Amino acid sequence: MPITAVILDWAGTAVDHGSLAPVRTLQKVFSMRGIAVSEEEARRDMGIPKRDHIRALLALKRGGPPAEADVDDLYAAFIPMQMACLEEYATVIPGVAEMAGRLRARGIKIGSTTGYTRPMLDVLLARAAAQGYTPDCALCPEDAGGGRPAPWMCYLSAIRLGTYPMHTMVKIGDTISDIEEGRNAGMWTVAVARTGNMIGLSETDFAALAPAAQVTLVQSARARLHDAGAEFVIDSAADFDPLVDEIEARLAKGLRP
């Protein structure tokens, strides 16, 4: 039984090595309100809808459920700041566009889901297309009535792509919420360690590290993603190809995610 579709995340998986844009914007927005947010805190809930992410981060910093007026205030400030910096962090991760092309050559459709809003996603779509990466379907939480960890975007992706059953589809992402999204949808889940949220470094900054430090960071990221329930962990989405045969072999044996 062949794989019918692969659904990729955006920041940290398809573009923006290190998933830097949302972290930098969240830190800046909270700092403007006198709230210091560490990198680890900003990354804890990465991948969920941005309004929910702000609510969770505010609850973490205040030790309890925040007032919705405060969430509204931060979210209103977040949107234009995130839009302003997205193009700076829209570089397609090396090898991802080529990997998508190879999947299409095998008859596999390419979808995408995100925690960004539609206007933010549209910026990424335009910039990615100019670099050779265009998914067949690109969805955000408002398209499906909710975001991660719920499976709604993946279900709607299947409808838009015309692919089924869900166990012939694969979700690739770099956050725990990506893994939960895929598992909740009944899909195979592949986590990305090196390029994404768990390490949080640009390609240049990662390459500048000593080889031993690189290995340590990747091993730690892989362990955390495995523990979160990912069936497979790879360094980059560009490395996905070998797993196609492995997952299809499992499907042929009647195995399911």
C-alpha cells in the first residue's frame, strides 16, 4: 500500500531553520509589556495557534489563567510584528524543495499545516514558491476550525488533496504539537530534530558549533521527540525519502501508525 500524502509543517520544518521568527517576535512582544520570556519558555508550546500560544505563555508567566483582555492586547501587538519579520525568516531549508519534488514523482501529494494565521501563511507561500517549494495544499487553523494538537487541519488536508485513508498519510514537523496533530489524525509521524524548534539555531549558528556540540544537541532533540511519540526522527525534512519505503513496507504488512 503506497503513501498517498505527506503533510509538512512550516517554520523549522520547511522554512526558517531553527524556527526563529515566532520565538523572536514572542519575546519582543512580551518584553514590550515588561515580561521577560526565555527562549525555552517561548518554545515550550510552539506549533499551536499563535493566540493559544500567547495565552499559554502568559499563563506560565503569571501562574494562572490570564485575563482575555491581556491575551487580546498581546495578540494584537504580535500580529503586525510577526508579519513584519516573516520574509526575513522565510528561507526554504536546504533540500526540502527537492525532496518534495521527488515525492511528487512517486505520486505522493504534498500538504502543509501551521500555527500561523492565513495572512502570515500567505507570505511564506509566496516566498517559498520563489525558491521552488509549493505544497499542493496549505492550511492554517482558521481554515479548519482549530489548530494543533487537534487533527482538523490534517483531516481537511486529506479532503483538499483527495487522499485517504489517514494511515496512508505522513505528518512531518519539528514540535511536540506537530507529533500530537499527526497522531490524533491517525497518521504516521516523523519529527525533525536538527532544523527545528528543539535546537532552535539558524543554519549558520548550528554550523559554527564544534562537531561534538552538534552531536550532543541533535541527540538530545531526537530523544525528546521520540519520547513525545514520534515514530521516526530525522535531522531534516530533506532526509525523509528513505522512510517512504520503510513506511510502505509496514503498510504492506498491515501495520498502522
